[in-house]
Amino acid sequence: MGVKVFVVDDSAVVRQTLAHLLAGNAEIELIGSAPNPLLALDMIRKNPPDVLLLDIEMPGMDGLTFLRQIMASTPIPTVICSTLSTEGSAVALEALAAGAVAVLAKPKLGLKQFLDDSRRELIQTLKTAAKSRPKGRVVASAPLVKPVNLAASSRAPAMGGVHALAMNKPIVIGSSTGGTQAIETVLTQLPADAPGIAITQHMPEKFTAMYSKRLDGLCAINVREACDGDRLERGVALIAPGGLHMQLRKNAGQYYVKIVDGPPVNRHKPSVDVLFRSTAECAGQDALAIIMTGMGDDGARGMKVLHDGGARTIAQNEETCVVFGMPKEAIKLQAVDEILPLEHIARAILQFDSRA
């Protein structure tokens, strides 16, 4: 018997298309569908699925409210299927924060063709979600009050603060499924003067800008979607833009990021391996690399290169991962110095910084 999937979407076209796509796969069993959460709730209670495939913009009870109810009572691995509208993207991010395992971005037009083209990704996501351990919203300890910084902008000034920048040893983080919550947990525990951090989180295009903005409002440090040429400075976390790769570079003793296009690496764009390998090239033993929750093996080989070059490497432990895929693969390659629970990673970053 395959992974039992239940679809909640107000679009009859979506429900019919998904039924057609999933019907031919022996590893997936579509056990039912509903046009709204109110109808779905009773059906799910009678026949619990392994995975929910959930829309979020629906009449009656919206998908986000429904997700929060599910996660508060009996958590079910949930994959969000959302449009890329501004409002839809913002709500999808709230869904990830509330415990959704993944987001599949769908267009408003050409939906049937899109779903057919994305069949392989959809099935893989559903299979991975079924193995995950969804977690409700994690309420992190309150961060320090973000200071008013008149110099803060989308990009650091061309000159000034050179000494502070040169002293900053780079921290790089890679994550995927479950990573939006995990990154929030880590960053909200850091003080305003924490070392600069470059982050690659697997997310669709247009989601990363909103995700960065949301984190920026929660954290003492400044968090923003990376732009080409942004410098890695203290008190700043740069998040790779969805749909593009982010590399770390060094010039005149200062680290900065380079945003590049190109084919997916390990099926992902942005790719954690791209960030990690570039960090190994320019930082070597001066870097700290952290690999966190996520499906697949992206980042494992890049972390091995970092580890063998003398960098400090940390993996999130299995117990606190939503999906123990990426950390597990890095551990298999003997690329990890230390395995830590999620709640200890921020402390490890500060300890590394204190030894710098």
C-alpha cells in the first residue's frame, strides 16, 4: 500500500488533475479530496491520511486556520500547494511557520500543464513528507530589541567598518524541508552583533524576499534576501534568493556574496552545495558550516569539502529534524565534526565567534 494522500482544494480542476496524476503511481494512494477544510475535517478523522495536500486560499475556513487546528491536535504531514501571488506567498510562509512540511508553488494560469510537468517533484515531495515529523509553531525566546541603525540598508556602504568586516569569519547554513522553522529558531536566539551568516534554504522564487522580511521583524540581527555584491557583515544574515544560486567570495579581506543563475545543482536552485563549495574555496578553515533539516543530499558533498579543508562543521540531530535527510548524508560522508540539537546551534555559532 502506498502513501495515503488527502487533497483539500476548492478548485475542481486541481482535484481532478491531481487524482489523474497520482492514480498511476503505485507508491501513492489518493484516499479522498474535499473542496474546503470543513468538509475535509470529518473525512480525515474517519480515515487519517499520511499526507495532506492543502490549498490555503479557500472559502469558509482558510487553509492556514485549518493547518493550525490540525497541528495543535493531531499533526499530519502537510504539503501546501499555493499560487505565487503576493498575498498567497505571505500566507504560505505563515503555513510553513505553522508546521507545513513543504510548499509547492502553482501558477494561476496553465495549471493543468504545470501540475503535469511537476508530477515527479510532487510525488517525491509527498513521499518525503510522509516520512517527516511535523512540528507545530516553535515559539523562540524573545530576541534582543533590534537597534536603530541609520547605516543599515539593502547594501552596506562601499567604505567604512572595514576592520569589523575583516575580523568576521563566515558562517554558512544550508537547509530544506522544515528549514524555515529551524532557521527562525536559530536566528531569533542570536544577539544584534552576531557574526555574519549566509543561508541557503530551498524555497521557490518570490518566497525568499517575504521570508527574509518576516525574519527581519522577529530577529535582533538584520535579515534580508541577498543581492549580488552584498557584504557579509556582523549583525546581518543573507538568504539566497529563490531561483538563483548564492556563492561566497572574498576580496581585500572582506567576504561578500555573488548571486548567479545556472542549472539546478542536486535538483535545487538555490543549492546548498554551491554555497558550501564556494565557501571552502574562499574561506577554508576560517568558516563554520551548518547543515540542518531537509530531504535529499544537497550540501553533503560541499560540507565534506569544507570539513576536509579544516572548516568547522555541524549537523542538526535526527531528533529535532523534520526530515533527517541532508544531515544524515553529511554524517555518512564523515563530513561533520559535531551533531547538535536545534536549540544548541545558536550557542555553537556564538562559541565559534568567540574563538575567532
